[in-house]
Amino acid sequence: MTGSPFSVTAMDGAARAGVLQTAHGDIATPVFMPVGTAATVKGMTADSVRATGAQIILANTYHLMLRPGADRVAALGGLHRMMDWPGPILTDSGGFQIMSLAGLRKLDADGVTFRSHLDGSAHRLTPERAMHIQYLLDATITMALDECTPFPATEREAEASMLLSMRWAARSREAFVARDGYHQFGIVQGGVYPDLRRRSTEALLGIGFDGYAIGGLAVGEGQAVMFSVLDASVGLLPADRPRYLMGVGTPDDLLGAVARGVDMFDCVIPTRAGRTGRAFTSQGVLNLRNASHATDDGALDPACDCPACTRHARGYLHHLFRTREMLGPMLLTWHNLRYYRNLMAGLRQAIMLGRAAAYSAAVRAAWISKDAAEGASIDE
Amino acid sequence: MTGSPFSVTAMDGAARAGVLQTAHGDIATPVFMPVGTAATVKGMTADSVRATGAQIILANTYHLMLRPGADRVAALGGLHRMMDWPGPILTDSGGFQIMSLAGLRKLDADGVTFRSHLDGSAHRLTPERAMHIQYLLDATITMALDECTPFPATEREAEASMLLSMRWAARSREAFVARDGYHQFGIVQGGVYPDLRRRSTEALLGIGFDGYAIGGLAVGEGQAVMFSVLDASVGLLPADRPRYLMGVGTPDDLLGAVARGVDMFDCVIPTRAGRTGRAFTSQGVLNLRNASHATDDGALDPACDCPACTRHARGYLHHLFRTREMLGPMLLTWHNLRYYRNLMAGLRQAIMLGRAAAYSAAVRAAWISKDAAEGASIDE
């Protein structure tokens, strides 16, 4: 074990501001990671992702092992070179997507056999194979292979699932090829059961990872349950390692999770919402498809400095979505990623000033009842 | 009549290098105008269009009068402000699209009544209305309303159509609101009949426009016939006015038309081809969907300086098209517009050096037999 690549710069309650050092640059936390599933953040060039202020992006092992294939990514120089993204990249292990393939997968103690959702071809993933694939992808942060415990699950089911994930975690750590500035995270499972979460955490700490992810949340349990699980489990993680809440979430989820000590997030919400015309703004969620925006000459969000807000009016954005032009999704994806980045950057600053709670309260207060008015529920 | 906004800088045979002055900036000719049908060049931000070196873009009156409507564009500050494109914009008159609405339109001497292809709603376009719409759009260059003569047409049909267009041209000129740096072009019709083209040109010269377009070509007659029509008619146009060949064409079409004295072009080919995976390169047309590119670590076009060529490998572009990611169309649109821009800029330089024929021959010679090999016929 080497020293931790992560240092906490400031704390405010349980909230932390920190820096994670990697081979591809430092990451200031708390941080949101845009999702680039198939080695591209949908609708964004690498330059435009950079322009949003993104520090690290996520790519999906499951999708990339199927297309174009890990060997091919390696032959094209790895994800960084292929995507023209020299910054840090985190890859998931494929477990989450494969567990979603109901009827197309078969789990055993050694790994999982599954059929591609694309062409039905058979594939197999073991902890060792998942680590090798992420090595070929040139992931800055590699995730251990886990089984994402479904929700709902009985405590007995959740326990069996967690124990399997912990055995896979040990094998994942064993198979990881250590390189300077490349990190590997373990994933805490245990469903909504505090005791299982505790045992999972202890198992992972016994193995020892560079960072720890909290998996198996945001799968239908709701924010209140998710927060209660965080309350019961985040404090068990070592203070000197980064904490990553996988697949979360809305801006409100992020504020609440950072207040509970989480440092890192990824989610498709800002990008997917952007593609369907929904914008996160300082005043709440807007649905640009709504006719109310058709003649609006004002900025999408006067508080935002992205091209969608500074170069165009709401009426033009409405027009782009009504005509199904690519530029609509492009501009709103850009905006939403900028919103998420600014939200996290502002929160980081607030933590360093000891004002995280006031910052979060002010952000929430500015979300006037637009969400209801626009009918823009965000439930991805 | 004021002085011409156009000056010829150099000639090489019939080919011309010139400058067209407008209220929104000067345009160096020969020039290709990217098409932004619905007030957006598909898949491109205004910044990326600028980055390709585009000097002027085209927008479509027909599409914009239906969505979002000319009044709404005006309320949003006009096309320049709405799109964030402060440079010159040319709008067509709507005639070409409406003539394509077989069965949905009814022509009379005064104008044309048609039904929207979107919702079947009834609309009417007259020369006066077409001019007012383009005024509301804030077009830098307004096109006269014409009937685009179909192909094939008998000489009698082509004559009647041309005579109608000439009456509409006179009314279009009458209805045009003159403003400094805003121009109006008349459109020569007459099908493939040299005598009709001559009579049409004489009629337009009698009215007097700021520039002259050649319409009714690239509608199925083939390159050889198109060039023969240009041979018989371009020389009849005044030397001190810009000449615009509407809806043309492939790189080879452009080289041949410039050699015959044409200055301006627009066409959906580079943008549409880019969206479907076809790239114009210094070596010919490539289809990035082809499996031969899957493992190719080389640049799309080593001679090009666009992001698709300098930041990524062919293998990644292939992956983006195979996975139907938006970034594929985005990057190839960018590349193709850059290719067209560089082709015209290089040709302009060659004209000024008196080497236009050699330049065109060298460009054509470098198009190795890729077109056939890639099965990438360009016939939009």
C-alpha cells in the first residue's frame, strides 16, 4: 500500500473539499463526472466537454467491450487518445449494466455469462477479465467487479449478493495492475441494510483500495432511503480516501450526498435530460419543449455562462427542439453539464468557507416551483 | 441603381476571384455557403461553423415560414441574432421547396398556395409575401421568388415557367426594401434550353439585380448537361455582379462551375453526406461506416486541419457511426464543411496566381478511385 492519492483540503460538517491526484491530472472534489458511455459524451466534442469545466469523465466497460471491443480501443491508443480526452477517465466494471440484462445473463460464483443486447452474442465477465478490459481501455480509475444488488431485495438476498461482490472485490484487487497515478476503487454493497453495508465496508477495508464507491443506490429506493443509507455507512469509510456515490443523481441528490461526506458522482441525468429538452437552471428545471418558451427572448439561465445561455434566447432553443434539430440536444447537454459543474464548484468553495449548508439552502430556495409547473420530473 | 457591391479581384480564363461587400461583412469568392435549413447548420454550433471558415450561410424561407414563423424570427431579433451568426446570410425564396410539394400546391399567376408538409396547414406565397418574409428573417441576400422549372420539361413548358418567374422577378424587385449592404438576386430559369436562358437573363438584366443566380439546375439533368447550360449562359451575365449556382454540388461540380465563371454555391451535400458517414477528402470520398476503417489508426485526411482529422483516428470515427453516436455526424459535418471551404479558398488563390486549371487538375488527380471502392456515390 502506498500513501493515499487523496487529500482533504477542508471540511464543513461531514462535507469535504479535497484533491484526488491521478496520472492524468488532479481532480478537485466534490466533483461530478459526465457520462461518456460509448467513449463519447453524447452530443459533445471533447473540446466542448472541457469547456464545461469537467475534470473527469466516465465510460462504460459493458458498452465498450461489445463495441468497439477493448482490444480495439487499446489498438487505437486507449480511451484518452481515442476520445482526445487527456484528462482522467473512470470506467465502471460492467456489473451494473449486466445485472440489468434480465434473462440474458447467468451468474455463477466465478463470474457472469451474458448475451449482448446488440446481437445476442455470448460474453463472459469475471473479476480478472473486467480488470483486464479496464486496463486495455486505459482507465485512470478502475472499478472492482460487483453484483449490483437489485431493489427490492430481502436481507438474505442482499447478504448473498454482497458476499459475492466482496469475493469478487478481492479477486479484482489481486488482478489490478498497479501503475503510478492509476487507481482502483472497491464498491460497498449491502442494499438498504445498515449491517450489511457495515460488513461490506469492513471487507473492502481489509482488502484495501485507493477509493471506495457506494453502489446499489438510486435503483428505486427513493432519496430518503438513499440518504438514510448514506447516514449509516459513509462515516465508516476511511477519511483519507475518495468516496464515490455511483449513478447519482439530481442536483438535490448531490447537495444532500456531499453534506453526508461523498466526494464523487456520475449520472446520465444532465446529459439525458438535455437531449430531451430539459434544462437545470438556477431557478429550477425548465422544459424547453413547452410552448411558453416559443416567443421568449430571454436567456435560458441568466446566471449561467454557457453558450446556450449567453448566445441564444429561450425561443431559439424551443425552436430547435420543436424541429428536432441536433443543435438543441447539443446546447442543452452543454448547459446541463455546465450547471452541474458550477453547482459542484460553488459547493466546494462554500465548504472551504464553512458555508456549505447555507450554500445548499440558497440553491434550493432559488428553485422556485418550476419543476411542477414544467411537468419536468427527472426520474432517470 | 447604386454601384455594384461586387468587385472582381482576378480572372483566370472565365474563373473569377472577387469580393462581395455586405452589411454583415465581406465575402471572398468563389465561395461555398453551408446550408442551415431551419436556422441551424445541422450538428454544428455557430462557433463550429465559424471555425470551418464559412463566410456566409444559407437558410430556407419555406422551412422558417412554417417553423418558427417569420414573425417569430423577427421577434427574436432576426436570423443573425437568433442563430448567433453575425455574418452574411442568404435566404432562398421558398420557391424550390414549394415546387417539390407535388399534389400539395396550386400555382396561379399571382402566387402559389400550398399545404405544409408538417401539419397540412394552408399557406400562400406571392413575390411580395416572399420578400416580406425574407425581410423579417433579416436576410443579407434576398432571393426573388421563382418557379423552379422541373426536369424534364418540354421547351414550351420551360418557356411558360420561365416567363412566370420573370414576372415574379419584377414584382420581387419592386417589393424589395433597399438597405445599405443588403442585396437581392434574380434567378435565371429556362431549363436546358439556351434560348430560354438567354431570354431569362435579358429579362432580369432589364429589371436589374445586385446579383444573379442560375436556377433550375442540379435537378436530374446530369453534370454534362449542367455544364453545357453554364457554357451557354454564364457569359451573358454582367461581369460586375456575383453569379450564384443554386443547389450545386459535388467538389467536382464546383471546380467545373468556377471554371465557367460562377462565384457562389450552396448545397446540402457536404452536411448530409457527413451525417451519413461519408467524408470528402484529398484522396476522394470515404465511407466511415465501412469495416475497413474499424482498426485504422490513421487520420481521416492527413491534408486537413479540422478536429475530426487532427484529434481522432478513422477507427474512432467508424466506432461513432457504428454506435450511432451524435459525435460522428458532428465531426464529419465539420470536416466536410472544412473540406469545401479549403477547396474554394485554394481555388481562389490559384485563380489569383493564374493557375486555376492546374489546381483543379491536381485536386481531381488526387481523388484516387476511392469513390468506387467505398461505394459512396453522392447523388443528393
